[in-house]
Amino acid sequence: MKRAVVLGLALGFIVTGTLGAQEAEEKEDMWAPRAAWGGSAPDASAGTAGEEAEPAPKPKQTGWVRGEVVEASSKAVVVEHYDYKVGGKVRTRVKVVEETVFNGVPAAASIEPGMFAAIDYEVNASGAAVARVVAVNTEGGADWGIVQ
């Protein structure tokens, strides 16, 4: 009986030692799958002491506004809307650029005061809102055709 226990323990140590060695080999070659996919191992020199990493670029600030158009030209649209932070109506001016996409109208020149618009915009480096998408409800009314 003692012999069986001793043999069992010895066999356990041998198997564990073999598995431990295999695990160590796998750790050394842990980036091999990346190489098979066309990737590479991380650069060991990256992030060395004394070097400062470049700061990550700031995400672009975006926003949206929805309300009644009070002014419109080929260069900008001014929308009056209710601002809950202020507690009243405010006017937001959004620049129109060549890349601006229009829905409901062919161009900014077709937008007239009294129409309702929803505008997705991006804030540029100088802090101005630049329209990415301008959707205009040409059928009138602020309900955008929502049936209640």
C-alpha cells in the first residue's frame, strides 16, 4: 500500500513537471499565433523608462440640435430650440461646408425660415459647430410626421 502511494506521488510529480515544462514553452512562444495571422509581437523597446508616450488624440466633440430655422444661408443655418440647461429658447448657429449632407432639401440655399431642421454637427478646433448632416422637415410642423 505504501508502495502504491509513493509510486502515485512520484508519477504525479513527473506528470506535473512535464506539464510545467510544456506550459513554459507555450509562454515563450505566446506570440506565435499572431505571426501566423500576419501580426507581430509587441515591440519590447516601446515604453522604456524615461520616454514619454504620445498622448492619445482627443475624440471629436459632436452634438445635435433640432428646432425651427430662423436664419439660413449657403454658409450657415441658425436654429431656435429649447435648451433644458438654460430653461428657455436659444439659438444655435451651425456652419455649412462642402461635405455637409442634406436630407429633405438639395442644399442650404433651399432652407427657409420657419422650416424645422435636425442637425448633427462636429465642433472644430476654433469651437464653431460645423454641420455634418442637415435633415429638414419640408412638410412643416415640429412633429416630423410622427403619428400619436
